[in-house]
Amino acid sequence: MTAPLTPPHQPSPHDSAWPPPYPTAQEDTDGAPNTAAEVRQGAVVLLAVTLAGIALGLLWLWLAPRIPLVSDGRAVFLKDTEGEAAVGADGVFTLLALGLGALSAAVVFWFHRHGGIAIVVGLALGGLFGALLGWGVGTLLGPAHDVAAHARAVGAGVTFDAPLKLQAHGAVLAWPVAAMLVHLGLTALFGPRDPEPDWDAPL
């Protein structure tokens, strides 16, 4: 009498297979376009925020207080020796940079709520470059830098404006710092949340 032949073990539909220890080529291929798209978005943010520095320069030129000078034909003097216009120009630049930093962070968060390292880096660098661009635009379009030539052109006893300068160079950091703080706050309050783990699900 022979023993009955037992069929080989057939995999049950309830059997679960372990995932491969490393991502497959398809996963790598699928993930690459997402990274490239994020880098492109970061570059667009960098360019847009940098170009917004033109608005900073124009607003600074418009709102910054002027420093009146006067010449006696031999030398140039401050007309108001007790004025604080130079400090006021730095303060106006800093306040404008803080406001534009907060505004740029809010706009970037509105269009790119998912965030991403490339977008955050683009926002920070764009804020720095925008502040530098605004500084350059304001000083370039402001009063002439050659004070002696300007004094000779207007004549003795005639009041004219001193060149627009930024004495506190650290003010250029106001834009990127404000942008980072506002973006971090918006992400913490309104950013996408990770799904909560379901502890009741079977292992």
C-alpha cells in the first residue's frame, strides 16, 4: 500500500510577501521627476523673489529721508548738523525688507503649500539677492554720488541732497530672516499633516 501523494504547498492569497530591501528601478525612475520638478520650482522662487528687490529699491528711494547738503564754494557741509536722516534711511530700508520678506514668504507658501528644501532655499537666497538688488537700485537711482561735482553744478549756497547710502550693511539680512520665520510659522500652522498611525490595524 502506497502513501497518498501530497500536492506541493500552494501560496495562499492571505500570504504576504516582504517588500524588497532596496527600491526598485521603477521607484527610482518615478521619484526622479518629482525631485527635478521641486528644483525647478525652487529656481522659479529664487528668480521671482530676487526680482522683487527692484520694488524694494524704488520704495526705499521714495520713502527714505534726504540728507540736505550745502556748499560755500570751497567745501560741502551738512545743512542740518543735528539731523538723523542717515539713520532714518537705514530704518526705512530695514522695515521695507521685513515687510517684503513676510509678503514673499506668504506668497510662496500659498502657491507651494507642500514645501520642499529647494523651495525654502530659493526663498532664502532670493530674499538675500533681492535685498542686495534693492540696495543697488536705490543708490543708483538716487542723488549723484559725486558730491563735489554736484555742489559745483548747483552753486554756492544752494541746498542739494546727499547720496542715498545704507550705513548698516546687516540690514540686507532682514528680508531672508523675515521670510524664513514667516514661512516656518505658516508651515507649522497650515502646512500638510502626516497621517496619524492606526494603532488598531492588524500587523
